[in-house]
Amino acid sequence: MSEPGALDRPAEPSGADAWDERSGEWLAGVERRDPGSSEGPTWGEASAGAARPAAPGAPVRPGAVPESGRSRRKALRRGAGDPVKALLHRHRELCERAVDSLEIAAGLEAHGVTDRTAARFRHRDVFSLAEELYARVPRDGAPCPPTEPVHVPRVRAGWVLLTLLPGALAAAAATGLRLTHGQTRPLVVLGGLLAVALAVRAALRRGPLATEPGTSPGRTAPGTRAWTLWLLGYALLGDGLLHAVATGGPDAPPTGAPDGPWPVSTAPALALALACAPAAWCAHLLTAGARRRLAGSRGLEDFTAAVRPLLLGTFALFLSALAALLTLCGAVLHESAAYPQALTLGALLLLARLLTVHQHRHAPALALGAAAAIEVAAPALILAGRLPGCAFLATPVQTLVDAWGPAAVPALACGAAALTLLAHALRTLTQASAHAPTGAPE
């Protein structure tokens, strides 16, 4: 026979010891006693008894605390004797599925727990608090195994070859573009672009440029792929298009290659395809270095201070490699290396991919979309300025092109977007939650 009101109670959570009839909730750290025991009343009886009003006319001392308040405060002090128990109940799902204490520490940081918060739970930092939470979670009745070293991704021949494939196919397409003429040339260009696109897609699905195991592979925010394709296409054809529009419009006579209305910038496009390999290596260095520092850090601030120079160093290493590839491609193809627009675009694409890999998809989509929108708006505003009474629309773009050339538009668009993503990456990719192992090897 259940006691009255028992059917109305919520299910007893793990770690609760007694039901408080007055407050209507489960309390932790309160001893259960048999109602017939001579050891004293149960919590519910004490609460009920303490809640009775004093007899009429009974003297009340000035400043005295009511008996009900004293009893409740005493019970709260009992429940607060083990503050980690409440935290474990709140984050039980995280603690049960974690493969080690480092994953718990990263999850706590993602929920807003800092080293200062850990001090209120009688721990010097989040990492030691996570170690206690990991040790407290029972796992099939077996003792908890010791924390294993954090998993550092290894270099695999598969993803190394995949990152080299886009550059090799782009070099073959550039060679075909130089050697073919007439009706065969557009077919070679179309086939080369399709092959490079498929190779880049394969490279982004394996290795350091792929999303973490256990997440949706290859999933990006809506519009990200379209914006990326537009930016790469503009790097190949955009400068010639903008120059043609700024100097006479679509009806102007051809000024570039004999088989097209404007020149094609082959050197920067080839260098960006070849840069897929350095980008993968830089992402690998960032992930491996961050996880080693995660295993050796004893505080969230220490980890952030150690990872920030690592992120900036790998970013600078990629830009150096891209600059060298631009110089090489420009010398081989006898074209302009287009350093401003190619370097800013390469930086933007690398930062966008690093953030996507670490599950920050919204900011890259916005940055890529903003850069693509500026590049779309530049020729559109010049054409709109030729309408009667609309000359003011073309003034900003025309002034910029006259002063710095057509390369100024993509350089400013991609440069501003890349700086925005760099600031965002310094805030998000330096957190422990961005580099926590997920249990599955790469």
C-alpha cells in the first residue's frame, strides 16, 4: 500500500534520498528513517511539525528564526555537503558517454563551466573536476579504467594521396588549356573543372579536412558550397570580367585570349588547387598539437594560451606555402601570380574549412556569402550605373578599379571576410571543447 500522495510524486532521480512533503521535491543528503523508529521523525514529519504555527500567546524571541526555516536550512546544509553529486546528476549523460576525463572537461567548458566555477566545487580547475566526475560514473559494475592518453591523429597514405589529387588534375587541365584550340578547348576546360571539383570533394571527406567522426560527414551550412564555387570561379575569370565591364561593358571588343571575351587567370586557380595538400597538413598539425596540449594542460586558460600561437603559426605556414605556389605557377605559366586576391581567398577558404571541421558552420557560411555578394555586386553596380540617372551607383566600384585595378575588389572582399573568421577562430578554436576526442580514430 503506497503512502498518500506517492502517485503524484515525480520519479526519484539518482542520488536523491528523501521526499520533502512541504516543498514537493526530492532532496539529497537526507537520511531516510522508518516512521516507527525511535531515532526521530522523518524529514517529511519534521517539516510538517515545524510548519505548525506556534500556540497563541507563546512568546517569540526577537530575531528568532522560525523552526521550519532552521530545519530546512539544516537539510540544505546536509545536501550541500557533496556539491559534485548535483553536478554529476545534471551532466550524467555527458559523463556516461565520455571515453575519458578530457571529453568531460571539454563538455563542461561548452556548458559554461570555467576554472573559477570548478573552485566552487572544491577543485583547482575543470580538468581535475572532470577526472572526479569520470571516476564516479559506474560502468557496468566494473572499476573505472585509468585515463588513456589523448588520441592524436596519424598520417595516413590515403588522405595524403587524396590531397595531392586536386593539384595534379588542375595541372593536367592547365596543360590541356595551353595545348588545345578551337572547339576542343571548351571541352577540355569543362572536363578539367569537373575532375578537380570531384577530387576536392573527395579530399574534404577524408583526413584532417574532414569533419570529426561521429558527426554528419561533409555536412555544411546551406549555401556554403555555392559561395565557395563562385569564389573559385571568380578567381579564374572574375578579374577579366570586371575589367571588361569597367572599360566598356559586355559589348566591348575582346581584350584577352583569342578564344574568349576576357583573359583567364590560370596561375592563381592552379596554385589554389595545389594548396589543398598544404591546407591538409596545416589542419593536421593544428589538431595534433592541440590534442597534445589538451592532455598536458591543467586549466582552460593555460590551454587557450598554448593553442593560440599554434593556430596563428599554422595559419602563417599555410600562407607561406600558398605564396610559394603562386610564385611557382606564375613563373611556369608566364602569368601574373595575383598575390592579393589569391592569398586572401586562400586564407578565407582555410579558415572556413577549419571552423567547419570543428562544428562551427554558421560563421563560415556568412563570411563566404558576404565575400561572394561583394564580388557579384561589383560588376552589377557598374552596369546599373549606365542607366539614366543612376551614375552614382557605379562611382564607388569605378573609383576603386581605377585606383587599384580589378584585383582590389576580390582582395578587399575576401580579406575582410578572412579577418573576421580569424578573429572568430581565435575565440572558438582555442577552446578545449573544439579539440576534445570523440572516441573514434580518424
